[in-house]
Amino acid sequence: MPSKGVDAYAYICAGGCEVEFSVPGENITKRDLGDWTSDHLEVDKSKLHGTFNFTGQFNFKVTRNGEVITTQWADINTMTGNIEKSSMRTMFDQTSWISNELIITYIFYDAGSGEVGLPNSHQCYVVVSPNFSNWMGEAAPPGSDKGGKPFWRFALPAVHDVGMNSMSVPEALVQSAGTPFVTLLKQESNVFNKIADNATSGIVSAIAPNIISGLAVTQKDKLPDLLAIGSRYFEFRPARVHDKVKGYNCVPDEYYFTHGPIPGMMYKSFLNDVVAFLVSHPTEIIVVQLRWDGVPNECNRPNDDDLHNMLNEALGQANGSINIGNLDDMHRESIDSLRNSGRRLIMLKEVNSLSSYTDEANATLNGDSMVAEFDRLNTERQNDVAFTNIQCQATATNIRDVVIYSALSADVSNSCLMATKSICDRKTLPWIRNNALDRLKAEQNLVIMNDFFDGATADVAIELSKRRLDW
């Protein structure tokens, strides 16, 4: 009988919660805390009623103390393997479920038949965590012994490419400056160059939004939600829209997060959301680093005055309660001294760090090469750097055949970045939890960075923070 598989992954770090995965004729329930689980289910024609009924439903249900919190589903055709209807049809249908106490983050990848090494089973990854909006205050309460510990004891959960969490700006460019923008992408982006070699210009132009979404969008949640999930470190590359399309006036002439030549979140919006969060969460401290690696020269960068003015404008809403910290504060001050002085927004600019990322290691579909790169991390390599950044995101977009296949078969839920998330996280995150503190003992912050930021990544960093605060 024809069937289509679903690989179901779960991580739970909130008490009293269960995740149930089900297909016709089978269900699996997960409830253990702090464990990355992996199971396989089949939507099988033999389990469906009706001779001509080839469609079965996969779903997951999250409960807490027996109460259903959310249910998500996908109708899967057993003959073709295709998704017919789904509550998780696009990555932007997969935004996190958030309450004051609980957060559910999830990913659903629409798999093909396994071409170029990509999964041939649909991928579903569900994480259930507490709301981590105040995790620093809970780990190191103000006035406590731990509040008096150095800020560098914190391991900071981090969002990779925070500004690529929406298609609104790229879609505006495609609509208003379609051909010039696509031409620019071909000229500036290795990804688009690879695709252009295997498709006509008409095809590339027609599917440009899906290509951008599949290969450049690395987050699906809004910034306030990413902060609630637990992120406290961000890198931002502010620049204006590329000179070759700037004249089409399709978006405001502002500074945007820049992914190669692709603009994302507006920098002013980023700063406003960060300051608003700090005002409403007085125990928390956020680190932001500005950098411009990979930004084309034709995307004009802000000067120091521009940066100062935008930051001061955002700080206006704090009425003097938020001050700016620097690298020395990050290294030398205690957690409570930063809180008491209001220096709860630490701004860095092109600071050198030890990073686990390499083009070769992170270009993976299974995460093994990233873990091998993690194994090279040690305290000696931490000398003369400001902090250590352990990067969990796989950049399958650097694998030629994967890029071409994913782009030419692109739709809004089969990004190759989504394909690798669940497979890699269950290898990288346990390694970090089990090995990072033994291998990295320098007196500096650790940063744990990931795509499609989730509560499991946050939980690992928070656990490391608590252990470092006990030193």
C-alpha cells in the first residue's frame, strides 16, 4: 500500500506537558523532560477508510495537565506524498504559541522524495518550554549572591539573522523593482547564480519570492516573541537598500537588516522592540553586536552619528531608565551592577569572537560536521576574543545541488533550512549541554545561536548559565 512518512521530533522542558503525534492507526506520546526524541510514523493507505480515499491526517497535540493547548495538522496524500491542506502550510503559519507561562515552538517541513540527500519524510519538530521572558531574573535574582556574580557567567541564547523573519520588504522589492532586483540577486548572490545556471530568467523571476523565503528567511517569529522564547544576544547588519534598486522607492529609505543584497527588518523597529522589552522586564540584559560581513558596498552603512541618533530615539521610550553598556561592562561588571546602573543594553560593534562556524562544517544536512567542529573548541582558543559563539544553524544553502533542487521546487514550506533544523538540533544541542562547560572555561560569555529560534536552544543556554553561576 502507498504511504508517506513523517519524522516526529520533540523536546519538552515545561512540567506537566505532553506532545502527542498521530496518524491514522498510530499515535505516540512524549512527556519526558530534557530529552530530544525522534520517532517515525507512516500515513498508510491501508489504515484509511474508503477504496478511493488516499488522504490521511498527521497531527500533533500539546497538552498541559490534561488540557489541550494547541493542535496542528496536515492532510497528506499517500499516493503523491504531497500536503493537500494543513494548518502549517507555510513557515509563517508556524509562529510560536505563547502564553504568560508556556511557549510552543514548532517546525513542519514539506518533504519531497529525498532528492540530493534531503529527507524523504516530512519533518515535524515540537518544543514545549516555559515562557522565558524573565529567565535572567530567575537565574540570578536581584540582590542575591548570584546577582552579584559577573555578567560573563551568562550563556546567552541567540537568534541567527534576526532580521530575516519576514518577507514584507523583499516582496515589496520584487513587486516594484522585479527584474532589476532579480538581476541584482544573480550578480550579488552565489545562490542565485547557481539557480540561474539551471533555469531560465523567466522561471527565476517568477519564483523569486519563494527562493528568497526558502534560502534567506531564517526566523519565523516576531522579535518580541523571540525575546519571550529567551533570546538575549543579537547580531544586526544595518544598511540601506542596494543602490541599484533604491531608486524604485518601494520601501522607506531607512536602514534594514541586510542578508547579502536582501533587506529584512528595519533597524529602528529592532531597537524599539528591544528597548520596549527591557522597560517591561527590568531584570533582563540584552547584548547587540553590529557587524557588516557580507554586506555589499552599494548598501550604504550608517555612520556613527546615524547609529547614535537611532539608538537615542529608541531609548526615548525608556525615560532614562535604560543606559548603554559596552564591552568592558560586559567583561567586568556584575549582573546587579549593570541592572542598578541601567546599563541593560550592551552595544558592541565588530567585536572579535571565537566562532564554531565554518562554511565547510555548517554546510551539512545531518549536523555531523558541525559537531566535529564543536569538538575543536577549547579554552586555549578563547584567548584574545571577546566571547565564544557556538552556532547550531546548518547552512545547506552552501551545498550546490541542494540549493538548485530547493529553489526550483520551492514553495513556502520546503526551505532546505527547515529541512535540517530538527535533524541537526538533536545532535548539536545535546553536545553543547554535555560538553561546553568542560571545554570552554575562559572568563567570557558563551553565545548559543540557532535558526528558527526555539525553547530548546534557550533551555540549553539557561541551564549552562545556572551551572556557571554556581562556580
